[in-house]
Amino acid sequence: MEENDRIALIRRGNELFNNGDIKNALKIFLATSYQDGIVRVADHLFYEENNKIAAIKLYKKAGYQKRIDEFAEKAALTIRIWLESDKIATTDETSETDVSEEKIGEVKKWEPVEFKAEDIVKQRMEGKDIDTKKNKKK
């Protein structure tokens, strides 16, 4: 593809993106290997559409390792906090040395817990544990 044709296609892709035609803009950005455009589409998917997996694939295709690393760090921190919370909760619940057969047969209802990434990171930076009781869905 000649450079003039590539530039014209990239301009068309930018127009499409600005008009909200993300799908066709992405096709043009991929065909022209326009990394900035691919990253813009990935940002849109990541932040606006909350489609993290598709966004990470596009960041990878564009070679934008910084955003991939940021996502991986936040995901790892979130998982670590959840595991620590579960470990603390399990330790508190099983601190009794006598376990009756009634307790063995009990099945506890699982309730999902919602956290905002910003709250997790903020509390972690302050050295605080996450309060899972107040974050439960109702």
C-alpha cells in the first residue's frame, strides 16, 4: 500500500471513529497497521464498553505493553486481596477445634462481593484491609 493511500485510509478511519463507527474504524486501523488508532479503539473498548478481554487483545496487537501491565497488576492485586479476605474469613470460622457432624453437614449460602478497583487500590495503598461485610450485594 502506498503511503498516500495509507494516510487517506487512516483519515477515513479517524472520521469513522469520531462518528461512533468503531467497528469499521478498527478494520481500517488494522489494515493500515495504525497503532495509535488501534490503541484508541482498545481504550474505547476498555473504558467505555467495559470489554477488557477484547481491549487487551488490541493493546497486544498494537504493542502497547504499558496498558497490559497495568491491567495485569490490578487483576493480580484484586485476586490477592480476595484470597487474603477468604483466608481470614476461613480462619475465623474454623478457629474452633471441635467440629460437630452438624457443622460438617451445613452448607453456607454464597453471596457475591463487589469491589471497585479504585477502592481496592486506595485501601491497599493505605495499608488497610477490605471490609467485605459492607460491600456485599443486597
